[in-house]
Amino acid sequence: MSRIGHRMQNALMRDGVRNTSSKGWLAGLRLATMLLFVLVLSFELIVQAPRASQADAQLEVEFRSVKPLPNATQVSHSVSHKTIPGCW
């Protein structure tokens, strides 16, 4: 092979090695991100959802146990997860 051919071959090999290692690292990062997402979602559904339902039920019981003022009437009762009205 000529001198130019060796240089080109060396350059191609360097680029190939560099691209392969960066692609492997990027694939690992994607896999780790997806795995983290699945773990967080599973934790939310398995652990946090029952706790939230229990806390919500407890708050409803406490709300209903509060005695209204005399001559007061309850017009309506609604439950929402929005804490600041108008900021949707």
C-alpha cells in the first residue's frame, strides 16, 4: 500500500473506533434513561398511588366532619387536584 493509503486506512480506523465507542455509550445512556423512567413510573403506581388514595380519603372524611356555621348552606362540593384556580 502506498503511504497515502496507509494514512487513509488509519484515519478510517480511528473514526470507526471513535464512532463505535460513542454509539455504545449513547445506547447505554438511552437504556439507563428508559430503565430509570420505568422504575420511577412503577414506584409511583405501586407505592405512591395507594398512599395518595388513602390520604385523599382521609381528607374527605375530615372535610365532611367539619360542622358548618349556623344558617350556612353548602352550595356545592368539588374535589380537584388543581391547587391554584385559574392556573391550568
